[in-house]
Amino acid sequence: MRCKILTHTNLGIFPREAYEKYGDEIGIHPVGTGPFMLDEMSANGIILTRNPDYWRKDELGNQLPFLDKITMTYAKTKKDELLAFRNRGVDIVLEIPVEEIENVFGTLQEAQAGKNIKHKVESESSMNINYLAFACESEEFSNPLVRRAFNLAVNREFIVDQYLLGEGWATKHGFVPKMDNFPYEDVEGFKTDSDQGRALLAKAGFPNGKGFPTLDFYVNAIEGSSTHKMCQGVADQIKKELNIDLKIKLCTINERDDAINKGKAKIWRSGWVADYPDAENFLSLFYSGNIKENSMTVNSFRFRNTAYDALFRRAMMETDLEKRNKLMVECDQMIIDEAAVMPIMTDDFIIMVNARVRDFKTNSMENLDFSSIFIKEPKNN
């Protein structure tokens, strides 16, 4: 596991003299050994230029990278970004909404006239999890019966199929998504059971939702986005099955985090993409040692469980991979049994690439590799 952490891109080596020169501003003056160098960073985007001293070559002995410059721009909306792609203003678009793929390239007549840009859609299974978080120390969600009722009331497959048009994969197991060398399928996840959910809610003192307050549901997304639709699906089902109102409050991530930090947010949407391919990266979110009072924290749920902490520490100290994985599975199962969180879905990392861009690579951690990309215009049919 330590080897996996050490290979993470955030742990790049830089010269001591660079830090001595730039100090806290080294983030905008990066010095390293990568294929590209930072030329410009502004509100308009980022410009990278080729590093002439890059150490790698391709399998034929050609010096990498091939590109002289990479420009990354920001778009106000996804439609603006897709339009720029269609007009050949950009070559790569990340995170394509499934409902837009068929419409971005214009009409059938334009396609027949050969006006559509030649392209390919890359889809990589992403090592991520989209979830709803509870403030586990709050009056509303300190009772695990309530948290479990919420989980049992939500039909995740229905949300993916009906609200997201099939874009994504409903969670069937634990909080840790599918990854190599981890038996994630050994975790028994939530199965929709509204009757049991209502029974648990009544046992917690809220029969048919009576007495449970209307809550602001913090969602860091723009209106109409897939994240917004997913959360709307959850809110609709919680209302239908538990008679509890969740009032979606669209906000920025900073506004959401501020509400969490101040204790205003009792339920919110969040997500986690692996920093490195190991279950610990996900399960550490629930370790009470990662709680920092009066500030944002990795364990933003404020979930505290001494049995979980002890089990997690055992897993972290275990050096035998098979035994360690077994302990991590037990940790993940405990998170589900305690209903510490509401895992909803994982999704694919969908990228649209101009056909002239060759040898483009990505992976399940959504890292982009530009080191071996080259440009070659496709032949006309």
C-alpha cells in the first residue's frame, strides 16, 4: 500500500532550492521532471509547454513528448464546451453527459454532408463513488435506524435508469468501488426495501415521517446536471417512501463545505475518486482519527465508532495482502451495517476525443497522460 501512495502524482519530487525560492507560491511555479512545463495559469485556463529535457522515450526510441504545447480552457457550460468541440475549437472534452452525445454533432443532413467532426468516445470504468453523506452526530442522523431507513428507501438502479438514462452503475456492495486486487463483491450492500425502511423509521420515533424535519439537501452542482438529477431522484424517493422532505439547495463546493463546517448541513451530496488504487483510500474517510474539530475534515460525516477504528488500524498494520483485504472488507461491511453513508453509484469516465488526437490514454483514477499524444489528421472517406 505504501508503494501505491508513493507513486501518486501528488508526491512528485521537486528541488529544495525551488521551494526556497518560491515558498508558498511553488504551486504556480512548479519545478519537476514531467513531460510539460507550466507556461501560464489564469482565469482563462492553463498553458503547458514541452519540457525539452524530459527523460522518457517511446518504444521506438523517439523522444517524448511530441506536442509543443497544450492549452486547457474553461467553459461556462457543458453545451458551450461541446459546441467548441463541434467547431474544432477544442480536441478533448471530459465528462460527457450521456443525453448530449447523440445531439452534439448536429443534424442527420449535416452528417450526410460530411460536416461532422470525426471523433471517438473513450470510456473508462472510474474508480469513484457518488454518495449522500449524513452528519452522523446531528440530532437528525445520530440514530443509525434513521440512516438505514434512508438507505433502504432508495432504489439506486431506478435512479440510474430513469433519472440518468443509464449513465452510471448503481452500487450493489459497499463504499469501496470495483478495483483490482480487492474483493469488493464480498461486501453485502443495501437492497431496496421500503417496507423495512418505514418500519425502522417508525421504530426511531418517526412513523410515516411524522416529526422528522424538512432538511436542506446541499448539492454542489448546476441545475439540470447529472449530479442534480441523481439527487432529485433520491429526494423524490425519500418523499415517496418515507414521507420526508429534502429541499435541494444547489450550491458551490465551497458553500457546501462551509455549511458542513458550521453544522448547518445535515445531509449533502459528495463524491470520492481514488487518489491511489487501495481500499484504505476510501475507508479512511470514516476513521475518527481523521476528524478535526471546527474545520473541514476528511471524515466530514463525523462518524465515530471505536470498533471500526480498531478494525481499521488492524487492517492498516497488516502486511499480508490477503489478510489485509479481508480486514478491509470487514471495515466496509461495518460502514454499510452502521449506514454511515448512502452510496449511490459509480460512473464511467467518458471522454470525447477528436480523431486527429492519437495515442490518448487515461485510467480508472481519471488521470490523463499527454506524454505520448501526437496529432495526425484522419483521411477523408
